[in-house]
Amino acid sequence: MDVVSDLALSGTNPDGPLPLLDGETIYMQAKCSVDFPQMDFHNLPGILSLSNYQLRFDLNELTEEPIQIPLGAIWAAGQPLPSSFSGTALSYISFYNGEVANSTLLSIVTKDMRRLTFTFPTAESMTDAQERICSHAFWKERRLKMEEKVFAFKFRCQPNPEDWTGYDFTKEFKRLGLSPTDFKLTTINQNYCLCGSYPNLIIVPKDATDDVLRGSSKFRSNGRLPAITWVHPQTKATLSRCAQPHVSFSGYQSAEDERLVSLLNTGPFQLLIVDARDMASATANSLLGGGTENPITYNCEYAYSNIGNIHAMQKSFRLLTELSYVPKTPDRQAYENTKWLSHIGVVLQSACNIVEAIQLKKQSVLVHCTDGWDRTSQLVSLAQIFLDPYYRTLEGFANLIQKDWLSFGHQFSVRLGHGITLSDTTSPPFVQWMDCVFQCLKQFPNWFQFNEHYLIAILDEIYSCRFGNFLFDNERTRKENALHTKTPSLWPWIVNPSRLDMFINFTYIPENGYFTPQCSSTELHVWTSYYGRYRASMKYYKKHHEQTISRLQPSLEFEASSLKQQQDFLRTVLPKMFNKEIQQEIETMKKKTNNNSDLILEFENHKFRLSLENNKIKLSLCPQLPACDLESSQNESMPPEKSLFCATDCFVIEDYHAPEECVSVVMGEEELEEFLTDVVNVESTPPLQPQGLAYYVPNHVMNLYDALPSISTGLAGPASVARWWYSSKK
């Protein structure tokens, strides 16, 4: 093998040097051949290059794209065992330990479901390549420093600390419309002294004192106390997360923990505690000092989700990986036998149960598993996608990952096996969650701003180690290692305009409601475009997708432009046309009325109803009645958003704080009296006071935001309140 230090060496690229990322350095190049059965590559010659970022194989046949494997995605690099050996995909090779001598074959198994074998000219060149690859891919096992071996520290992508602001709990607090009278952002974990795997800011009930929080933290596994992650905007039902309590087999209790859990319940119904485990596992944990809450002591409902642990998921994922190595797509039954789709269905169903409790039953929900960083993260983040359309946008989805996976301490480094070979602690909960999101994309394709390629791009980067976001296991260690100044962040890169076209869902329709997907395994899809993307047939799928995007984009952009023009027309031109029609009808009615008072009143009511059909048209009064111009008739001593205008015995309550969205309500004198008495709960004495040709209600009467705190939420102004009252009476 020739070790190459000259970065200008082109290898098989006739156009010059190999394309390198900023900061990428080639350490080794060697001639060899590759067997990649998934892609129908058999004994194809080329040049293997090892850099500080990837293992790259450039085939001599220039019609084929190079094979690129980020070092962080390598699970194993070793020598093939005899063909008679039976075992799982990852036991089909021996790890580098010198057990098999004089072999020229080097097999690579990756975390993104690839298995390929390189054949070197000599055993020595193979051994040299194996040693170099293992020293870079498995740096943690060799006790090497992360900063020396992980490419994120070398990737010169201009790290910007502002890109590392992460999830902003303060902005989310405001976005959810949380009232400081009910909730607070506590800084008790500012230095991660309360819980090392939690964010430094957490949302808790306002009445939760620091003593209560400390006591609860001591009673929960790894100090992971109950913390609020989402609040329903209307019912204020909370969605919270934590780890299991230290109940133990002896049934220990904590008054502070019970108090905190009780404060999470903001409604009249019992709190629902969802344990992601099955009952047997939860009981077994009580023998180890963990356990479950007592529904009587905590005054709550309790439900088990029956989601398997990391070892069950690891086993299922290995079987799924085996199927990915097959050149042809297996039949449906083969996938069913892995139980992967069954596990996906269980996770989805549990998230649906949480959504139904919050949305339909108006219950607050507390979710935990054993440690609260695997299955708990899956359930609370899925539930938020089902409940909140913001998390179905590109920005919202990224924030959801930063909040409920990164900030709340999912152990990415452990579960992904950064720097190590396969171990008992590696498991795919994040991949499984992404598969759940994919199932939602398939069932509700128009309700997501992004497509499956956005999910795949994120999954690729959790293994690539190009960015620092998924290094380490929690927010605290990332800050301690100053990743925000030493490594670039994924999110600005992934939303770069040059890449967005691949990730945008052009059929996206913002949907403000919630949804629950079908969860039966028979209704679920195999994520072939991810698990089977390295099959030879999938390169045609990729080519087809790229062609579809390139052909659809111009027509979709034209359609979007047309819709924008129509929208502008509806907002500006149409109201004027409608207003013109009203004026024409007014002139016609004038001739018919001939000062007949009954016809005038009928005409006035009809005109008001026409005005209400389009809230952008200002009220126009008949000349036979006292003239009232809405802009000039307002009493200067009154706030402009609280006005009432009179035309004979018809009264108009108008919100005029936003002229482009003004709304009005028309009612008669008797209705007005009833409105003031029933809703505002004040007597209309002194009666309506004249001001020129208009009338207005005294300020103390129309100060609806003070008088109606129970119904003012979501109402734009007095007319909105009056409209609500009027429709309820009808």
C-alpha cells in the first residue's frame, strides 16, 4: 500500500484532486477492489482513500458514483469469518484483533445499513489499512482524544456561536402563550447542579418552590424531575416528562414529588401518568430501586405503553439491517418477522393515547420510562407533532429535536456508539422515532412542510460527526467542551437555500388541527427509501426524485405566484368591488324607500348584514339616517378600539384597532341592553350618551378585557365579544 501525503493526488479522478471538504485531509490511499452486493458491485477495482472524515472508494468505472462512508458511521472493520459461520450481520466479521492472519479481505459494516468487502493486493496492505481505519473510527476504544479524531473539530465551516443558541425556552414560553400567573421558567438548574442531563432552563408550575423541585429531583432517577415540555393553548393541559421515581420495593414516598406532580394538573380531571414500559419491566425496576407511582398517593390515572427496551429494539433493528443487505427488496412478511413495524405501531399508538387524553379529555399527562431519555423522548415529541402544527414545519421540527432530544439529554453518543464498535448500550430510539414521523408523512403528506429527505439528511448527520450537535449526551457536556465555538451547527447548514428544494414539501398545506395516525402494523410502510437506499434499484428512485423536483419546481413556483396574486386580489380589489355593489344596492333601495320608515329600517338591517359578510368593508350609513363616518365620529376621549355607533334603533359595536381586519356587530337597542347586562354584567345607566350624531358606551362599560377575563382569551375586541354573545343567543 502506498501511503499518500500529497493532497493533490487525484486518484481515479481525471479532473484533478479528490473533492475535499474544508478541513478534510487524506491520510492514506491504496489500490484494491470492492464487493458491494447491495449495489451489485462485484470485484470492481478502484482506489480506497482514508481521510479524517470518511472512507471513500472511487471506482475505475467513472460512470458510478464513489462510495463514501463517514468514519462515524462505521460499526465494524474486520476480516470475514468463514462462509459456514452462522450469525447476525454484525457478527459476520471479526473485529480487529489479529485473530485471522494472512487475509487480504477487509469487511466494513456501517450504522446506516451497508456491508462491503475490500480486497487488497497483500495481507500486509490489508492489515495496515485496517489499523488506520480502526484508529480513526474507534478512537474512544483506543482512548484517543475526540478533538483529534472527530471531523467536526476540523470542519472549517465557520462555527458561529449564534448558530448554537439551541432551543430557546424563553421564546417557546411566549409562543405557547403561557401566563406567568400559572407557569415559570426556573433557573434552579442554571449550572446543571440539580440535574446534569436536563437543560439549564425548565418550565414548571408557578407554585413549585425550589424546595419542592429539589426534593422531587432527589426522588427521581438521575435527578430527572417532572418538567413541562408543552401546554395546550386552549385548555392549558400540560405535557410533562421525567424519569421513574425511587419508589423501590419498599414503597418509598416523597411529599415534594407528590406536590410537584399535583401542580402539573391544571384541569378538573385526574392527571394521567404514562409509563412507557410494560408492567413487568416496571415491577422489575422496583427491585432495583425504581418503580412506579402509586395512583392513590398521586391521585392520578396510570397507563402502561408496553414499549420494548433498548435491547428489544436493538435485536429488531439488527434483523431489519440483515434485510437491507439483500440486493432485492424482501417481501412484506420478511419485514413483519423483524417485529420492527410492530414496535413502530406500539410507539405511535401510545403517542395517540397521550394526544386523546390532552385534546379530547382535557387531561394533563406526565410521561416517563426508566431514565426518561429514550422512550420518553419518543412519546412526548411525537405527541407534540400530532398536537401542534408548528412542529410540522422545518423550523419547528428542528426545534423539537433540540428541545426534547438534545436539551433533555437523550444519550446520542452512547446510543449511536460514537467512537466504539457495537455494544449492549447502542440502540436506535432516534431512528425509530424518525420512522414514526415518516409514517405520519405517508398518512398525512400535505400537513408537513418537509419531506422524508429532510429526515434522512438529519439521520445521515447524526452518524457523520461533521457537526457538533449530536456529540456527547447532554447540553451540559456540550457546553463544557465548548462545542459552540469549536464545531459548526447542523441547522444553518441544512436549511441553506441551495439544499432546501430537496427538503421542501411542495404540497404543504398548513393545518391548525391535531391528528392521530393509523397505528396497526398492517397500515404502516417499510421505509424503503432509507433502509433500502443502498440497493441497486434505489439509485433509479433517487434519479427519479431529482428529476421530479427539477420538473415540478418551475410549475409549482408559477402556481405559488398565481395564488399570491389571487390572494392580493381578494385582500384589496374584491372588497372595493363588493363595496361598489353595496353602494349600487343602496341607490336602488333609496329610490324604493321614499322616506318610508319601515322600509328604511329594513334596508338598514340588510345593509348591515352585507357589511358583516366582508369584514374589510367599512360601514356605510344611509343619508336619510343620521350620518356617521366611522373614522370621524369617534369620541376622542375613548380608545379607538372601543366604539359604538347608533343609527336610529340599530347599534354597531366596532373593533377599529386594525382597519384591514375590522369587524363589527349590529344589534338593536333591546339586544344591546341585554348584552350589557348579561355579558358585561353592568347596568347601562347612565344610558347611552350622545356625542354629536354618534353614541358611545361609557368606558367602564366597554372595558371588556377587564370585565370579561374568563372569555377574553382569543377575542380580538369588543365586537368579537359581542359577536360571540350574539351567536350563543341565537
